[in-house]
Amino acid sequence: MREKYHTEALILGSFNHKEANKLFHLFTKEFGFLVASSQAVRMEKSKLRYGLQDFSLCDISIVKTKNDIWKLTNCVPKKNYYFDFRGSPLKIIFIAKINNFLRRFLHGEEKDLALYNDVNNVFENLQNFDDEDTIFLEGIIVLKILHKLGILKDSNNFSDIIKSEDNLKNIALFKNRKREAYIAINQSLQESHL
């Protein structure tokens, strides 16, 4: 019998696979980024159907098969950010952009608790910020992701933003240096060739 693992996960996205299965891109607390499948989750009788929604925060149980494929066996939904922010299209777009950015740049199973906590902290506290601040939060979290992946050019210039967990302080710092921050982000993305 295979060992079952339990962890918290952000569901970054999913796509249909075969007749009733789905593959999920997960950013987990214990394993980092991974792709897991769930059998018959698109069928009406599936118990996991409603918990495994895109943009959700869940407690999941996963098993690694002999072919090194992750299978989702259980899901307890905690929060669905899409439903939480359905009245604010800009915040939904923000979450979708960060999820796509994570899917693009995270590869392999590597635990990164600090990055997971940064992303989760921003999503959890997003309701406290207006639309203008949400735009700056996007730049801040992209800076942090690029730094954690070792891609950010001139990361020493932004160490105060990268190290701080205080989003209000980071927004104030980012506003003062937004031009140079966006230049560093764009150069880093261009030079990474990803």
C-alpha cells in the first residue's frame, strides 16, 4: 500500500483528462508545485467535484503511484478565492495572473514554504486592499517569486521589499520605486527565456 500524504494546497488550475478525469496544477505547502490527477472527478456523483475548483485553498490527501504520478484521494475545501472576490473583477484577474505566473515558473517538486506563505498571505489579505493597491501587490509578489527562483536581476536593490511580510509597507516602498522595479522584472523575465 502506498503512503498517503496530507498537505495544504492552492489549486492553480486544472484541465480535463480522458473521459471524466482531471489534472490539477497544485502549489502545496509540503511539496511545492506538482501535478496530480483525480479519477472521475467530473462525474456528478463525485464527492471531490465541488472541493477541487480552480483558485481554491484546500487540505488535500495525495498518493504517489508506482509510475511517479500523484493521485488526489481527498480534498477538504477551505476557501475559494474566485467566489470570495466575484464582485471585484480586478482581484480575480490578479489571482489568475499570479496563478498563471506560478504555473509558468515553478517546475518540479521542491518545497518552498516561504514562497507558499508569501503567496497565501497576499491572497488571504487581498480584501483589505483597493484596486490601485492590488496592482502594486502584483508587482511585489512577482518580485518575491523571481527572487526566490533566483531569476531577479538586481535583487539587492529590492531586498527591503522582498524580505518584508508587511504588505502595506511593501506597497509604500514599491510605489516609490515602481519604475525601477518594473524594469528589473521585465529584464529578468526577458533574460530567463521562460
